[in-house]
Amino acid sequence: MKLTRSRRRDPKAIDYGLYWLTDMRTGKPVSPEAGVGIDEIERRFLT
């Protein structure tokens, strides 16, 4: 899997500071498409 961070720099943007896990083979998101915070990624996928 690959961890991808939102590239937005505007704190008011809806996806600012969010992350996605994607499958490197298929390119499809493993985490919710809306993105989640890094703490949520850790809680759901790394523990």
C-alpha cells in the first residue's frame, strides 16, 4: 500500500491535511475516498 497526502495548502479546503491509502498494484483507494486524518489511518490500518 502507498500512503498519499492531500496536496492542498489552503486550510479552508475540504481535503486539507487528509490522507489516503492506495493499493500500489491497482491504484484504487483502500481507505475512504473522502480521505481521513493520519490518526484514523493508523487506527484502522496499522494496528
